Amino acid sequence: MKLPRSALTVLAAMVASTAWAQMPEDLAWKLLELGRVIDPPKTVELYAPLQEKEPYQDVKVERDVKYGPADRNLLDIFAPDNVTSARPVLIFVHGGAFVGGNKRTTPISPFYDNIMLWAARNGFVGVNVTYRLAPLAPWPAGTEDIAAAVKWITDKIGERGGNPARIYLMGHSAGAVHVANYVSHPEFHKVKGGGLAGAIMLSGIYDLTATPLADTGRAYFGADPARYAERSSLSGLATTDIPLMIAAAELDPEGFVLQFDLAKEASCKRAGGCARTFLLPQHSHMSEVYSINTADTRLTDQILDFVKTGK
């Protein structure tokens, strides 16, 4: 949904008055003009010039490591050239509306290497995961693949400088849905307690009954609405002991902002208290992840504090 010019003017004034804004004004305008849409190509045009190109300096990359039997059970590992002590591990799970997407959007794209580079340079070993897609692999294939990846990483990441006791699982969009379902459905876990020190969900869907599912969502979750409540993650987010961070973008489509609010409310029912929640100013659905590893550190500052504090 594109925003009317009057709304853009009001929002731009708010942007200009935000003292801690870290987005160039021209970029903020361009995102506002795109509006509440999911538009990877146009967002790539804005952010690709801000990202690094290979070969990457001071980071070693291990690509297409198999973690399971399926063709798409692959992961990339990013670590500093010299790892002197066991580091926390940041796993990233990409989006793609359940039927598309990959751990690297194209063979020469900076996305989602940008997230891995940020991780490797900010105290983590980064692991970028891909998974099976609908309609060939419907629910719960994504959750099963996440479980297999977490098990592989728990067993193997110590050899690559990672600390298997400090694994953080982060997903965006459909990837956030898979992360939330993994957290909320312990019957799929292959590691005791889920094997996570924390879970980070960016612009996900947590209650399948609250907003209409697109055709791609039905391709994954099925066409029977009677199954949607049990295949949602909302109730599990209200009971899990795993530390949670839940975020959305200010310019996300309205359904994602509603889902953010629902997840925030559910998390506050936990014995351990509310999740860390953050609505990322100025950003859209895609720019919130395409901006990682640029000068705009508002989201990554939240992630670092979440890892540091455990909440």
C-alpha cells in the first residue's frame, strides 16, 4: 500500500525530528514513497550499493555445508580468520513467502551475506540456513529443517569456533514463522530444551487465524482453517522459557504489525516476563534486513543488547 503524499510529509517531519535516526534523509524518503509493500527488487536497488562485495576481508566463508538429507538442507558459515575463543552463534533463516527464497538471494548478491558479515565482525560465528519449500514440502517441513540445522550446529560448530551452548536463532518473514514454530513446538526439537540461548523473530506471522493467509501461506500450512490454530506459534510464545526478541518494521504491511502486537502480548504471559520487542523506525519489510551491516545499527544494537543481557 503506497502512502499518500500528505502522510509522507507528516512522516518525513517525524523522521527529521528523530534525533537518533541513522538513515540518510533521501533513503528514508524513498522507503516512504514505496510505502507498506514487500518489494525486494526496489529495496535491493537502494541497499546493494551500501553493502560489501566479495572477496570479504578478514572473514572466512564455508558454503553449502549439508546439515540434512534434502537438497536444500544447506548452510553457510562465516567466522573471523582467527577465532581465539568460542563465540556465540547467530543462525539466520531467510524469508520467501514459504515457496521461495534462499540463504543468498543470487550467487553475486550481498544479501544475506550482509547479516553474516555483521555477525562475524561483532562477536559471533554466523550460520546462514536454507530449507525445503512449499508446495513440495508443506508444514511442518520448515520446522523440521530448523530442528535438523540446530542439531547439526550444536554438534559441529565447536570445530569452527562457535559455542554450542550459546546459539541464537533469527528469522525474517517466513523465516521468522519457522523460528517461532520451532520455539513453540518442542515436539520437533532434536536438542534438549531446543538448544537455544535465544530466538529473534523479525516481521513474522504468529497467529494464522488472525489475518488471511495468502495462497503461498496456504501452500505451506494447508487449505483447512481448522488446522491453523494448532499450526500457529502464538500459544507457544506464551509458555516457552527460551528468551525472545520480537521485532517488526514501521513500514511493514499492516498485517505484520498486527502480528507483532499479538506476539508481544502473548509473550507477556510467560513466567519469565515479556519478550524484548522493537518496532524499527523508518524501515520497510525488506529494508530491515537489507540494512544490516550498514551505518544504520538500530536493529543490530537491539540484537547485541539482547545477547548481552539475555532478555
